[in-house]
Amino acid sequence: MPNHLTPEELSKELGIDRQEVIKVCMQESIPIYQGKIDKTLFQAQLQALGAMPQHH
């Protein structure tokens, strides 16, 4: 399973809008490298913001 996803792939996987994915990246300084986002970093940042439930 790939860890670096495009904003479209990430939005589908997490069930949030593509524009919201990009907005979070810009606001939280999550790098978008060659059009791809590190899913683990993105999810960790969402958890830190309290926007995503933690999985135990």
C-alpha cells in the first residue's frame, strides 16, 4: 500500500474533499512533493488537530 498519495487519492481514502486536503497541507506546512503527500504525516497532523479519530 503506497504511503505517498495524490490529493485526489488521499481525499478518497480519508473521505474528505480534495480542496480540504490541500488546504490542510498549506495551513499545517505539510509538504506536497512532486504532487504527492505523505499519508502518515497527513493523518498524524489531522489527529493532532483533533479532526480525525485515533485508531488503537
